[in-house]
Amino acid sequence: MTDGRAARGIDATRLPEDVMARIDALAPGEDLVITRDGEPVARISGIPGTGVPSTGVPGAVVIGTVIDPVTPGATDEEPSDTPKGVTVVVTAMKLSDSARTSLSDQLGADYIVLDMHAAPVSADVLLVPPVSPQLIGSLRSAFPEARVVVAEIEDDELGVSYQGPVRRLLDAGAEVYLPPATVPQLAKQLDRTLTQHRSHLLGGSPTPEIGPHRETPDFRR
């Protein structure tokens, strides 16, 4: 995660033994959610990698994400300057004002983008980075009417980086990701991908890293 601040660290020897034992036991793809008074405040994830000596787990790299606390119902009213018919998008990730403004400008006049601490509980869309199912549930309780959209962001110009497991697998050497599908749909996706790959080898269009999903959601109500 990049938000313009210097990275801070803590030596593993300063952590309680039971906490380190839980971190050491993380397998790639597993999460350890840290809570305060029942609310998630941070997430530690195990991802495939070359291993980190301090974790004691060969082939697993541990990464963490700080989670801003969410108080459900903190803002019950729509912003007074929000026109009717405008889709309210809430960002549940650290974004600078310039990044949030850029997202709003790119979406156009039919949308307004707000930080989750300044957004109404009646927001239409909740934009979150790849996080644990527990955090998704907490955010859903804070914005019960919103459609939850999980998104990865890589924008060096605006200093924003939120990678998920798919992006990390692609960076590790995987060539293509195919979204969930039935076996017949998987066969079609795989055939299309391999056909495009052969076309690329012959000078055609490049093979996509992530296959198209079956349905394109419409966020407007």
C-alpha cells in the first residue's frame, strides 16, 4: 500500500509468541485479522513467495494491510449538495484527495466519490481493495444498501497501490487468470485464450492477462 508515508516496521521478537505462532502458521492465501473491541483494524496475509526467514515458513511471504475503523451509521443523511440520481461511490481504502478527485472526474457528473468516513450509510457503491471476508462483512454492515466492488489499483502517478492475490500471482509468473466459471464455460474461455495466444505468436493481438467476466455490472440503480 502506498499513501506517501514512509514504511514502518517492528521486529518479530517484540511480538508475543502466540501472535508469531499464528503468523508463522499462515499459508499462502490465508488471512489473520487483527481486531480491537470486535472491529477489524489490520489484516496479515500469507502469499506465495520465496520465504521470509523471520516467519519460519518456506515459500510464504507475509504482508499486512491497515484497516480504518468503520462506525456504522456515522453519517445517516445524504450530503446536502448531492443531486438526485447521482450514484454515491464510497472508497474504503486510503486515497489522497487528488486520487479521489481523479476517480470522480473520470466517472463523470453522474457519480460522486466520497471517503467512507464522510459518506452516508445509504451510499450506492462500496469500493474496497482485496480484503478478508470478515472485513467485507463489517463494511457491509456499515453501508447495507451499497453494492460491494473489490478493485485492485496500480497508479504510480497518484501514488496508489492496492494489489490482490491475482495480481501477485501474475507478477510471480502466471500468464493468464480466468474468472470463476462452469466446466463448459471454462472450456470456452481456455480455448479463446489459447487461440489468442497462438494469434499473438503469429503477430496478432496480445493475450489478455485476465479473462473477461461473464457479466458486466451496472452500478446505477
